Amino acid sequence: MPILQPKYETMQPDELEQLQFERLQIILNRALTNVAFYRKLFEEQQIEPHHITSIKDIKKLPFTTRDDVQKSSPYNMFAVPLRDIVRVHSTAGTRGTPVGVGYTKNDIKLWSILVARLMTAAGVNEHDFVQIAFPYGLMTGGFGFHYGAELIGASVIPASAEDIHDQIAIMKNFKTTVLIGRPGYALAIAKVLTEMQMPAETLYLRCGIFGSEPWSEEERKQIETLLKIKAYDSYGLSEVIGPGIAGECEQQNGLHINEDHFLAEIIDPATGTPLPQGEEGELVLTTLSKEAFPLIRYRTGDLTRIIDEPCQCGRTFRRIARVKGRTDDLIFFGGVKFFPSQIQEILLQENGISPNLQIVLGREHNTEFMTIHVEITDKFPGLDEVKALEALRERLSKRIEQNLKIKTQIRLVPPYSTPRAEEKKLIRVIDRRKT
Ligand code: ZN
């Protein structure tokens, strides 16, 4: 598949490091001159830009946290006069106060290019009809992909977050070839297609780019099988720019970070110490070229690792592994740490199980317990047989015990009987241990 900007995307490591260093110096100077927050922070820590003599010195700089940007929202961390801001967006606000973010004209241009790069890597071209099923609004998904697709020259269908039946009608009517949205939404579309007895082959879809919520390899397989498409992962964060920070190429094996514009590090979320190459921890990003809202060592809260092996696609940018979850989603139970998505991945190895599940944690007589409500779908071969269901229950709890070393109770429930979590996430965790 083609590479949109080979000049950058296939840069040699030493050239890239030089470019990153030059850009870092500019951004540090700009942040210190124009953003009171950074001026104060650097003064407190007695850091001056000339202390940074190579890209490795980045670890001398302090972190910026979500709390910092929330306190400064909407405009206090902007590094340009407000008259130069041409757009504001905001974070979803599911984790506290929404954060306002701003873009200059150049930032919007950059954003378009970054998204166009990842769309090109997924094989999208000017012949495609790209249906964008992210909401068009304050959140960044809709507009970000819109600009990227337009830059490529594809035909954009700004469907936004329509009702699923309408979404399918649009797809059929306009002969959509590329679907963009949340992976959970793609699965919901697949389910409705099945209910409508409408084979995916009657549509024209050939690929999908998904993001904005963690998803597993199992979910990818389900989406690819049910919708008969290639499904690609993308990574973005509204505070940093929106979609376009990283995206998968045709190898579907990690997401290339746009390293000429973002400096990525992995730290231990508990101590803040940078972790050795390849280890899993919290992703920290520094924007290297954004004008309006530069961020230095921003703690994303997302857990992943960096893959520093050559990729067959020819891009030299390092990759991040699929984001496993957020540092604040980690569940501590029975002396073990795990993510809800790990449970989901184990359960989905079985046929006929919906990715929508609910995890309930409780405590009785000082003993912790965990119950997982698992939705069975009509694809389950022994839906009407008590014995088959009982055997399934045992298999699932055994598999979780083997994989995660925790004892759980499985409750099988009918499809769509588990309430969806906020923001339409598929996994809901109810922790009653604290009350
Ligand atoms: Zn690649």
C-alpha cells in the first residue's frame, strides 16, 4: 500500500532524532514564552531550555497531567493569542470536567495530514466512499477523519452518529466502501445486519478504521468476519490532537506513531520512571509541532508498549501495541491486577458470546467476590440445553482462573439484557467493595 509522506514516514532514525530535537527546542521555547503554566512549572523545577541538549534529555522535563489541563481549561494553556484560534474542540468529559482544546489554521492542516497518513496506510484512496460514523461535534473523531479523508480525495459521507438502521441504509444507498467509527458500533451494525437477514456481501464495504475505545484481537476477528472487511486500529486523544497520533498499516501489527510530530515515551504509571524499550506502561506524549495547544510529556493514562522492530510496510516510525486500557481502569482483585478487556478477550474465544459484559465486584464477610454477567447470543450452539449452558459456565470460569489466577462466578444472561456502560462502552464494572 502507498505511503502518503515517505519523506517523513520512512526517515532514518538519526534524521528523525535530529528533526525531533529541533522541533522540541522550538516547542519548549514557545511554551515557556507563551504559557504561564509551563513557565511556572519549569521555574519551580529550575529547568531551562538549554539544559535539554538531546532528545534523551526529555526525561529531565516535568510531566503534564490531565488534572493540569483540566484546571487550565478552556484557554489558559494556549500558546497563541485567541484571535489565531480557528477551532475549539473538547474531550468527552467522561473522566471529569471536559477539557477545551484549540487549533490554529496550521494545526488543522497538520491534523488533516496526520489522519490522511493513517487512512492511506489502511489503503483508503480517492476512489473510496468513506462513511464517518463518529459524531460530528465537540469531540474530535468526526471532524478529524473528515479532514483526513478529504485530503486523500475520497468521497466523504458525514453520516455522524445516526441510528444504526439509518447508518446501514446510508451505507447501502451511497455504496460506502470504508466505515469509520467505534469498534463497538461496528459490532452493533453487524448484529443488526444479521437481524435484518442482510448478508454483508450485499454492501460494498471493504475496510474499516476504528478507534476511541479499547478493543481486542477477538473483536477485530468478529468485525472482519461479520462485515467481511479488513479492520484497522487507530489511536488518538483529543487533548493531544484527536485521531491521527498513530494508526495501523496493512500488517495490522501495531500502530505507527507519527513520530515526526509526537515524541512517545513509556513510563511506569506508579513511579513515573521511564521503562526499558518494549516494556508495557503508560504512554506519555510530547507534541512537537502543534501551535495552539502544545503539551510537554503529557500523561495519556493509556497503557501500551512500544514496538521497535522494522515493519514490512517500509515505514520507519515505531509502533505502539494495541492500547490495553487506561491506568484508571485497572481492576485490583484477589491480589491480581487486570483489565476488563482481558476478561473480555478470554470469554470471546468461545462462540456465541457477546462482547457486552458486566463485571460486579463485591465483598461479603471480608471476602472479595467477582461475578461476570455474560450475554449469550443466538449463535451459541446449545442455547436451549441446560447441560450445554452449565458446561459453558464452567468452561468460562475455569479459563479465567487459568489465565488470570482469579476465581469468578459466571452468570449467563440473554442478549442485550446487560445495560451498556456510559459512552456506550461494552464493559461495565460495578465495584461495590468500597461501600
Ligand atoms: Zn507498517
